Amino acid sequence: MSHAECIPHEAYLIEGKRMPSSAAEASDQEFIQLLTPDGKRHSHEFYDAYLQDVDEQMLRDFYRDMALTRRFDAEATALQRQGQLCLWVPLRGQEAAQIASGRATRPGDYIFPTYREHGVALTRNVDFSEMLRLFRGISGGGWDPRENNFHMYTMVLAAQLPHATGYGMAVNLEQHDWDEQRRATEGEAVMAYFGDGSSTEGETHESMVFAASFNAPVVFFCQNNQWAISVPFEVQSKVPLVQRAAGYGMPGLQVDGNDVLAVLAATRWALEHARSGKGPVLIEAITYRLGAHTTADDPTKYRQSAEEQSWDPKDPLVRLETYLREQGLVDDEFFEQLARDGDEMAARVRKDAMAFPVPSLAEVFEHVYAEAHPLVKEELQWHLEYEAGFADQAGNEGK
């Protein structure tokens, strides 16, 4: 089955029937969907092998992760609207793609996010409160990436992808004399997240060329949420992104990004492939940005309400809730308790964010470079003299 036979863009979310029976075929698979929008579970002769440990508790945990992430997202949006954050980047609608792919990784795998991977951060035990330091404008980061193997957010589109490829190349150098079995069991992989908008950046192309050429163990995970700010996907690319994988010489998987089981299985396969020394993989997760690109954006200016409403039934939380209820795995008390937990979490996050110490502007100069720089020192001195001028003016007015 060739990539040229991929289903057309408008048919992305039609239930896929042509499925792989081996790992080799998996790389040419067109559309992976295991849990339909109406909550029906389909078994699969290949991908079910990557879900053998998914029991009732894990399914409930997946829903909890997604629900808490959405609640945090809503609270952060409210904080920005109230002037407490400089900016916020919502993820509503993309929870399944993030939680499932994040849970597919091992602790030793290193993750390079964009600026929207709040759900992935949760799976790496990055505290929600710490994530707000950056958006509050009081820190260049917020957490230590070495503690969780979760890199700093990258605000510049696609800038994290060359870093991810370079990191993967370094992993290869470290493990160059390992056999495939040792790589599979002890090896590391790299997850590089990006959006469909970033897919048109030169850094994306260059990163995939290098990753494929040097067999770097990188999984390029694209959350295709259909819009790059105000530009629809069909303007960004005339073919599904997954088709680009063939041009780089790497496997490509196209998965229903609102299906938590499909994303988990596909990402586990891709990480296994990369970790075993077989090179990079491109995953295109088809999802939808239900809200704005950022809180500085107004999607009503460029999107039709009918389009947004057509995606409501495909909501990843609704889909999993339907399945859990129909299987008798949850009851109303589960959701009521989760709502209480979410409110408590949101209140804690708000309290923490408001209590963060705000550094003086002068302190910002200390973090431009790792070591002292004469130009920065000169600019700091100018700034201090400028501030002192206001103090003199206030003193004269008081006389």
C-alpha cells in the first residue's frame, strides 16, 4: 500500500478499514481508529498488541488526565482574561492526542514540546502551576527540563525540531555499539511535537532530512488541528502531511487524534521503531482546535460556526466518556468527584500563580546569556540610570 493511496483530506475521520497486519505495513497505514466518535471499540489484529496492558483503571486514568488538563486550560484562559497572564495557548480538543502520546513514552525518552503541550506536560509530572510562570511573564521557562525529560516550551514555530533531531543524533552516538535488542529494551527515543502550521517551516523540513539521513530515534508528532492561526490546513498543504514521510524515507502513520487508544497504540509502535535503531517516524494526529489559537486570537473572524459544530461530536472526552459509561466502568459519582478534584486543582493553580514573586526588570538582564556579557552590562547600566531618573523626578515633585 503506497502513501499515494492515502484517503483524501475530507475523508480523514471516516472509519478506516485497510489496516496493517505487520509492523512493516504499519508504516504505510492510512488511518488508525480504534474508538469511533460514538464510543464503539474496534479490535485490530496488529495494534491491539500495543494495548494489552490497558485495563479498566488505565482507561479511567486517561479520562481523568484529559479532564484535569481541560480544567487547567479553562482556568489559565480565565487568568489571562483577567489580566493575570500575558498570553495563553489553549489546547481544548487536543487532549487525547497529548495524553495518549505522552503516556506512550518511557521516563528516559526526551520530549521537545511547542507551547501547547499542557497535557503532555501532565504525563511527565510537570506541575501545572510551574507552567504559568512563562505565560505570566516572570520566567523564561518555569521548570527544570532535566527533572522530567520535558524541554522548555518553544514559542518560535518549529524551532524545537532541529534541537530534537540533534538530541536524537547524540543518542545514536551514545548507543552506537548497542545491538537492536539492547536498544529496544534500554534505548532512548525523542518525541518532537509540532502543529500543522509548523509543518510549513523550513526547520521542519531540515530536521526530518537530518533525522532520516542519520537514522536518529525521533518520533515527529504533528497535531494537525486543521488551522495555523487563521490559515486552514488545505491552504497549507495539498496532500495529507503523512505523505511527506515517504519523501524523507521514514514511516508515516496517520491516526485519529481524538481517539486515545489509537494514539497510544500508534505512538508506542513508533517509539519502539525509533528506539530499536530503525530511524525516525512521522505521526500525523488528526484533531481539531475547538477554541482560539491563543487568547490574542478571535477564531470567529475566520471560521464558520458550522465547521466548529461538526467537530463537537468528535470531542475526545465525550468519546471516551461514552465508551466508559456503556461498558459500565464509571458512574455519576466518578464524574462528580472528578469535577470537584478539577476545581480544587484550579484553585491551587490560581493561588500559586498569584503568589509567584515578580522579579525586577533589572534581574531579566542576568538571564540573557549564561555568562556576563559587556553589551548586556552596558544596557543594564543604562536601564538603572533611566529608572533612577524617575525617582529624582518624584522627589522633586514632592518638594
